Amino acid sequence: MRHARTAASLHELELKNGDRCGFARPRSPYQTPAPWKPFTKVIAVTPEQILQFASAILFAGLFVFAVFVNFFVGRLWLRALTGGANITVSDILRMRLRKTDANAVVDALIAARQGGVAVTTAEMERALLQGVDLRKITLAAIEAKKQGMDLTLQELIDADLADQLAEKLGARGRSRR
């Protein structure tokens, strides 16, 4: 009979413990359950972890930059550097953005520098934009230097353009007659 309890005694026991509908009555004010707050868990981050994260981000950024430079300007700049042409990465990027043929300019610069002709990147790019064959002009400048002629690159470009213009004007004049 020891285990036999009546419904009344169970109800009294529940009221005494404060267990109603599955909730226990707090025994002291320090044991009150905290209300549920989403995303309030505090994560302890050490300075070493911050440094590791920052170095990982920096490494990833450098990797992306290296891939970008290699694909867009790296090979061309390396070819210019080993060929003796003094051209910067920013010059190559500007040529790519302006849609000029950077390969032709670098090849002409390498040939001119190896031939002993002092030519700037801007002069070569200007010649290309004027519609001149850079290879022909570069070889003419090297030949003029070998013969001791004091001709500038712009004079050679003007002479080449005049020849092309004379040929075009001569062809039009014949077709009109």
C-alpha cells in the first residue's frame, strides 16, 4: 500500500513541487531560465584567429591578382622585360583598354631597342594608331641609324604615310580619267 496513491495525493504533490503542465517552479531567483534569444551566442575570437583570417584573405587576394596579371599583361610584360624594352605594366593595361595591339607595340619596341634606336612606348602606339606598319617603320629606323642618318621616328612615319597617300591618290586619279 505504500505505492498506492490517490489522485488527490498526486495533485497535492504537484502543487507542492510547482510542476504544472511540464513546467517546474523555480526554486530561487537565480535559477530562472533565460528567455530564448536567437543569434546571441558570443563567440570568443582570439587575436591569432583574426590574424589567420586576415592573412588568408590577403593570400587569396594576391592569388587572384597574380592570375589576373598573368593572363592579361604578365606574359607580354615579361617578354618586353627580357627583350630590353622599358615598358610598364600600366602601359600594357592602358593599351589593352584602348584596344590597341599591345603585342605589335612590344615587338616593335624590342626590335628598336635591340637595334639601338631610342623610341618611347607612346611614339610606337601613336604610329600604330596612325595606321603605319610598325615592323616596317622600326626596320627603317634601325637602317637609318646604321647609315648615320639623323631621322626621327615621326619623320619616318610621315614619309610612310605620304607614300601610302600618294599611292591612294594616284589610284583615284587614274580611275576618274
